[in-house]
Amino acid sequence: MKKIVLILIFAASFNFVQSQENYKSLVVDFMTAQGQFETFNATIDQMASMMALSLDDSEKEMLSKEVMGSLVDLLVPIYKNHFSEQDLKDAIELYKTPIGKKISEKTPIIAQETMQVSMQWGMELAEKMQKFMK
């Protein structure tokens, strides 16, 4: 009887881990389809530039893999709170359409341009808010 219970516990654990990995894989596919990794890589480039770092291609690839993997691990529970597996599959299909592909291609460019404008806006906001400090 104990062996059967242990086998059932092991099988349930294996199925849970497999389900988690399937969901994580869908999140990666979704983020790839959305162009998020290109946006994150642009952010890495911009941060390296701001920090006066010069990364060669292999260093950049290593850093990107490391930080993207940890980012995905952090994001999976958040996505899981808001999207079912079917939601992610449907969204991935959307990004295969012409408008979805355009959104995916333009998102990193828009994010980079937005980041620059947002920094300027943030400095202006801080200046205006300082007037209220006493």
C-alpha cells in the first residue's frame, strides 16, 4: 500500500512539474511572439551604454541568457495569475497575423524611443514637483 501511495505522489509531482514547464514554455513563446526579448535586449544595450560598458557578442549573449532566464522565472507566476494556457496559445496565434507581426516588430523600437522620452518627461516632472517641496 505504501508503494502505491508513493508512486501516486511521485506521478502527481511529475505531472505538476511537467505542467509548470509547459506553462513556462508558453510564456517564453508568448514573450518571443510579442517581441519582448528584443525590447529587453535593447534595454540591456542602453544600460550598458549608460554604464560605459563594452560587451562583446559572447558576453552580451551570456548576460542576456542569464537575466532573461531569471526574468522568465519571475514572470511566470504573474502570467499564470492572469492568463490560462489557452489564452497564451490564442495570443501567440494573434502574433502570427500580419498586424500581430507588425506589433511585435515595432514594440522594441517604440519601447526604446519611449524610454528616451520618458526619461526627459521624468526629469521635467521632478523639476515641477520640487516646487511643491518646502
